[in-house]
Amino acid sequence: MNWVHPTALLIGTWVLVFLQSWCTGLRLWIHAQPELLSGMVVYSALFASLPTTVAVALLAGLGSDSLSSGPFGLGAVPLLLLGVLLHRRRDVILRDSRWAQASIGGVAGLCVALGSFVLLFLFWPLVSSGSAAASAPFTPEVRMGLGDLPVAGVGRLWQWFVAGVTGAVVTPLIFRVFRWVDATCNYQVAPSLIRSGDREIDRGRF
Amino acid sequence: MLRKPHAILLAAASLALLVFLVLPEYSRSRIRVAFGTLYLPLFTVAGPSENAVARAAASLTPRSALLDRIHALEQSNEVLRLSVVEHEAATRESDRLRQMLGFAARTSWKLRPARVIGRDPANWWQSIRIDIGTRDGITTNLAVLTPEGLVGRVAEAGPWNSRVVLVGDPNCPVAAALADTSETGIIRGVSGGDIQGSLVELTYLPRNAGLKPGQRVVTSGQGGVFPAGIGIGDLVDSRPAVSGIYAEARVRLAVNLGALAHVWVKLP
């Protein structure tokens, strides 16, 4: 492992955060935000070190929050939890099959979207108390910082569905791109000259 | 078990996030703007590339279509010029009457155009990013609009770009009024969520307001941010609130907030 792979992951995360904000065509069409960042965290957790995974989760969460109206820092929490949990269990997670990658990506996208929503409601007293809403003069429009909680309703179910589906679609692509980057820029394992598959004795059942 | 350096790393990351969450709004806003400048190079590159694509697409348009478009624009321009002449006469008359009655002189709006360069990456909030900031005279709480109607207000102004919260976002309540009866209420997001983002709710209306579908809703000017008379949308339906004290109505926004490309910021 050299420095190229972690750097590529951080640059990839930076670009994906920008794309989430800039590419509005699909969002306009499906009326929900595609979830791209969870796939990045899943890949980091399964193939990179824990410090790299934490850096990717923080960059993704804080970057996304810096372009959003939500409380700054809250978006990084579900991504960080996801990254750490997957990294801790990565030895028992299937990661080479496309279906496995899509499944993990789909579940991760859904969990991040749900987690963000749950955390927002749980932490609301903490994050909204720091705002100047209470001390602002009482006119309906002049309010600094966070006003009310976002409206929860049936429409959110569609957004969570989209987050799961886009996570499932994007994660295998991210795996493919960054495995290629890793294979291109990293030292490769030298093929064994001693043992070769075609010289093994095929044994039957008995 | 986590190794000690990893445990320290996770503790430091968690502590940093906790500090971000409990910071006062002003400090949080400064950090957010500073972090957002990380994406400035990408937004700067994206603008010209979008324009180049648009120019390339325009170069493929047939000449006859362009001539038809020029003809339509010339006609529209003539109508607008006549309308301006009519409004100038009305303004002169209004100013003369104001002077006779001793009212303060009416000030004309100073508007600045801006390009929409990004949208809120989260599902729960509705905001856009525009390509002008404090260097262009933008401050927080300025009204943002299009010729069709109200868009929102500037929530955060950085040096090079600004974040605008849209009508219907929890952070952008609007003091509104019915254009024909002048009954006032407050615009906020629709209960239960609206997937398309084209509906908002007008609340705190008097129960006997005489609400009818199709009524025009405009800003009332009583909220401290938006000047009076900017169109918001048309009333769709109404019902009494659960408490029974006031009435609520759904309003279809005049502006398609999902397809904004250019907006105008009203300068003070």
C-alpha cells in the first residue's frame, strides 16, 4: 500500500460531494437525491486502513454539510459509524462479487439516509440550541440558523428508497474504479514461480 | 479490540464532530463557509464547462429556428417596452401623490443577477448555491426572486458564493398575504412532505378568510426580509387547522424551484 490509493480515495470523495450538489438533472427527474457517498465509505472500509476510512467519512460528511442547510457535522456521524462498523467486520464480508457489492451499497445507502434522519430528530435540541433563533427579534422571516425541523412525511419513504437503489448501483462502480486505481498505482503481488495450478494433482472423491 | 492509535483517532473524530454540533450558530456558519471553499475550484471549473456545452448545443441549432426565436424576442421586447412606458407614467403619478400626502418616497429595487451553481446535497433541506457573494455586495437575509416570483432568501454569504434557502424550507418562513383580500398568513413547508417541492402551506389565516382555489398569494412585507407584493403562487385548496383556531391552505409555487438556473438578488 502506498500513498496513491488513500489520496485517490480522498480526491474521489471530494469530487463525489461536488457532484451530489452540482448534478441536478437526475434529482429533478426522480424528485430525490441520489446517495453517492455511502459507496465511497463502504469501499474505504473494506479496502483501506481505518485512518483513511475515517478521513473519507469526515470529508464526505463535512463536505456535504458545508454545501447544505443542515446542521454542520451531523451528516458525518452516520458515515463515520458505517465506516468503522464495516472496517471492524471486513474480514467476514464478501467483497469481490458484484452482487455482494451492490447489496452492501444498497443497505449502506439506506442506512445512511435513515440514520441522518433519525440523528437529526435525536440531536435537534442540541444543534438548534446553538442558533440565535431564540434571541432573534420575533418576525416570521428574520431568523438566523436553524428554524424548525424538516417536515417528516410519506414523501420521505421515496427518498430513502432512492438512496438505497442509487447506493446499490453506484457502489460496484466505485469498487471497479478504485480497484483499477489500486492495481495501476500499487505494487502488485509477484506470481509464484514454484507452485502452479496446472501441476496440481486432481483428486476425485475417493 | 481497537488498537490504541485507532481508538485515539476515533475519539478525536467524535470529539471534533461534537464540538461542531454545539458551536454557536455564528462560528458554525464561519466554519461551514471556510469548508465550502474547498469546492470552489470545482464550481469555478464547472461554470465555463457548462457554458461551453450550451454554446456547442447552440451552434447545432438551425439558422431558421434562431431567426424565429429572434423574431419572437423582438415582439416580446416591444410589448415589454410599452409596458415600461405605462409603468413609468403610473410611477410618476404615484410619486406625485405620495409627495402630496407627505409619504416617504418610494425607492426602486436594485437587483443583481446570479447563476445557480449547486443544490443542497441533502434530501431534507431545500437550498441552492449562487455564484455571487460578499465581494458582490451580498449579505444575509436578502430576498432572491425570478420574474415568475419569490425564490427564497440568502442564508449564508461567503466571499465568492452564497447559499439561498428556498421557499418551503423550514429555514425560510415567509409573511404572505392573499392579493385580493389582503388576509395575511405565513408560508412554510407542506405537512407530510411534497416530493415535487412545488407545494407550500399558508398557515395562520383567519377562519373566515373566504379562501378560494386560484387566489393569488404574494409577500405581505410584514416579515422583515421580503418586500411586499412579490408573487409566491396560487391557492390550491384550504382546510381548518387541527386546533380549529385558524385556517390553512396549500399554495402551488409560481416558480419551479427544481429547475432554477438564474435568479435575481434584491440588494438593500
